[in-house]
Amino acid sequence: MTSSWPPPPPAATSPGHPVQLAVDQPTEPRNRLTVGLRFLWIIPIAVVLSAVSGGAWTVNPAGGSGAIVVIAAGGFLFWAPLLLILFRQKYPRWWFDWNVGLLRFSNRVAAYALLLRDEYPSTDEEQAVHLVVPYPDAHRDLNRWLPLVKWLLAVPHYIVLAVLWVGGVVAVIVMWFAIVFTGRAPAAFERFVVDLVRWTDRVMAYALLLTTDRYPPFRLGA
């Protein structure tokens, strides 16, 4: 793809978006105990995810005047790929693998937290959460100037997703009660939550991971 400034407006998105997510639907009755106590079982793997996602926390010891700052390394790589795409039209494969690997891990934790699956999230195995993000040819597939404004172009998605995720939280609450009392979740609610996660992944791939210039579609579903 030839580079130009200003970057062209987002093109119309065809049905076959490059970023795809599928979550295998459980075929057996759900584990009511682990679902009922999911808010507790999620804590250890959430701590692991936080440790590799980056961040800093300040802890004030009881009765003390000082503070302990805990810093976690890692997180999605944004600025480094942006600069290399801009100046060299390159996206190093190992940077891509890290970003996609972290997004896949985040999706497995999300699938567990959002009651889509009952198996405990693995740090490296795919399990039942299948995320596909194609590796881009930076010269051919990525406009070198577009990463400078993708965050701005994605603002409408941030607003729509913020509203839809309110409904997603309500759907998860309904699923929790349904699983605890009946052993199964309403299929329509499960599909809605999976669609929200897929939509979020596409926005992240476009605006944060910078792996595609395909503008995310405003739709639920594949």
C-alpha cells in the first residue's frame, strides 16, 4: 500500500474481517460451583495477567507513613511499532507475536470471567478461545501515516462499545443466575458477549496493536 498524507478515510469493511474470534460453546452442563464462586476463582489468573500487562500500584502499609510502589513489566507494545511503521515501514514479528499472544491470553481470562467457559485459563495454550490476527506486511498492508490518527478514528467505537458493554455486564449477571440455578446459560446472551469481545478485539487490533488498517465494522457478529 502506498503511503500518503493525509491518510485516506476508513474504507468500507467487507464481511470477511481479518481479525476473527470464536469461543467453543460448552457441550456439557456447566459447573455451578465454579460459576457461583467465579469472582474468587478469577483472582489468581487475574493477578498473573496484571503482572504481564504492565502497570503500577501504590500500597500504603498499615500504620506506616511510607508507600510501597509495585511495578509490573510488559503490556501491549504501541509506541515502538508505531515509530517503526512510521519511519521504517516494518513491524517486527516478535513484537507482533507478543501483542497477539497477550491479547489471546486476555481473551481466555475474559472468557472465564464472563462465564463463557469453565476451564481455568491457560497462560499459553489456546484452549477453547480461538483468536486469529494475521501478521501484516508493513510495506503492502499498512499505511505508514495512519497509526498517528487511528486512535482518533476509533473514537466512535469507544463510545458505542462503552454503551454496549453496559448491556454486556447485565447479560453476564443474567447468565450467572441462569447457570447457578439451571446449569446452562442462555445461548443468545452468550453470543452477545462473544460478539462484544470480538468487536473489542478488532478495535484493539486497529487502534492499539496496529496490525491492520481495516476499519472495524459497527456490528455484532463475525
